[in-house]
Amino acid sequence: MESSRHHAVVNGASKSSTGIVPESGPPLATLGGRTLLSNRGIPLNLDWVANVRVNTSAVERRAQSHTARRSVKKEWQAAWLLRAITCMDLTTLSGDDTDERVRRLCAKAKQPLEHDLVKRLAIEDLEMQVAAVCVYHRFVETARRALEGTSINVAAVSTGFPAGLSPLSERVAEIRRSVEAGAQEIDVVITRAHVFGGHWQELYDEVAAFKQASGPAHMKVILGTGDLLTLRNVARASWVAMMAGADFIKTSTGKEPTNATLPVGFVMVRAIREYAQETGMAVGFKPAGGIRTAKQSSEWLAMMKEELGLPWMKADLFRFGASGLLNDIERQLEHHATGRYSADYRHPVA
């Protein structure tokens, strides 16, 4: 499944046809000319997990060459940065969060760019908004009320975020409470110990229980890649989460010492691609933690375009977990419009 250009960086499921026929529904994306449906999950295939191999040096070379390429400039750069804004989960997950801070964040989500800058860029017709606002459960209702009348979703972190070590029954109940409070998206945390011990059935059952509790809400599964130690663990956890029904797989909580990195990103998106080829179902991707600059956002978008194609450059299948990223994007867009950089303090988020 890997072309020679990519040096067979990741090898996941068997290359033979699985015979899997996903449930009917509206197409979510296309890949290699094949129509893909949203992920409904499949029974756990331990052979796929066992067959995962990752060439770490090839992954690192691929990531290095990716960042060394000439970046987009001028109006093309501005267009990519505008796209990045539409794929943001604007996030506040601090111990000192307040209702007022969440309301300010929601106001920024509805108007991510200042009116004057929007006019200078002549993008009034785009009606720019971020994709979602991500908060703790306590602030779901506050965010829902602040975003009423918009298409911006409320995402809640759940399942004992960020450690994910509370009893399973409590984590499942937390998901249900957030959905009842109005969250349209749920970001869940896996038990990393299942990965370390190779307890794939336990991990599968855990994620499947989270999916059932999420009901109509989209579920993003946080792998905590900074804790998983090896890229092979990242790939295996990705496969199990997707088989269990994840709508998105997400790199990090943002609380680990190491969060979203390009090598981890390449491993996860290759897993998404192979899963789509095997099952006919599309899974989204969310890098989160440590993505703070406009240049980084373009690097991640370029990865999605090259590895998965245009459908994964839209909010249905790609998100940034972001807090400070919007600040730098706004500064870069102002430089594009005026030729001058503005001070950081002119673009507060919350």
C-alpha cells in the first residue's frame, strides 16, 4: 500500500481484500477514486495489529524533508491560513477557566479576525468561523449558549481528561453528561497502559464503550502519543481506535511533555489511509498540543493534502487543537494585508 516514494514507512493491515462492507450512508470523502463512508467500526482484527511495522528512520527522514520544502507564499499562503482557521478547535483547558473566559473564547470563535482585517483581505463573503470550541464538561452549557445560532460545534474533553485513569463507569457517565448538556463532539482519552501491555481487546472495548456513550456526537480518540514511547505503539493504538469506531484519532491532550510532532502525524495519517483502503471508511485526524505558529499550520495542512487528499483539508476530517495558534495566524494575515506585523497583544484570544 505504500509507494516507493514513501519508503514503505508504515505497514499495517494485510494487503489482501478483507471483504468488509461498511454500512450505507452519505459519502464522507474519496481516496484513490474510492468513495468512503463515515467510520462505523469493525470487529477487532488482532492480525492487523500484530502486522503493524514502522520504519522509524524513514518516518524521521520524511518529516525532515517535509519541513525543508519551500513553503507557500503571498496570496496562496493567506488562503492556507484562512483554511487553517476553519479547521480549528479553539481550546481552553486550564485549571483557572471561568464562564467569562469561555464566553470570550466563543466570541473569538465567531469572529476570529478583526473587522478591519477582514475588509483589507476582502473576505467578507467567507463569513470566517472556527470549527469548534473545546472546553471542560463544566463549561459545555456556557459555550452552547454563547454559540447559539452559529454552525460552530461545542467539543468537550472527557473520560478523566487528561490522565484517563478514573473508573470506566465514571468515564462513560461523563461522556453521557456532556452529550446531554449539548456537546456535539467528545474528545476521549484512552488508557495508555493498555497499549504498553498489548491489551488490545481491553483498549478496543474501552473505545467502543466510549463510542456507544457518545451517541450522535462525533468522538475524537486521544492517543497521548507523547506517552506511548514508540511509533509502533502509536500506529497500533491508531488501528485499534479506528476499528472500535473512532470518528477522529487525535495525537495528544496538550498536557504531555511531547505533544503533536510530524513523525507521529505521518504514522497516524498512514494508518488512516490504510484503514480507509481496507474498510471503505474515513477517519479524521486532529493534531493537538504545541502547534503555535502559522508556518506549522501550513506544514500540517500540506501533510494532509499529500498523504490523504483534499477531503482531509476540511473540518469534517481535520482539526487543529489550538489556543495560541490563531494569534500568530492573525498576525501573518495582517502582514499579508498591510506589510507590517502587529504586536501579539493586539490579538488576544481569551
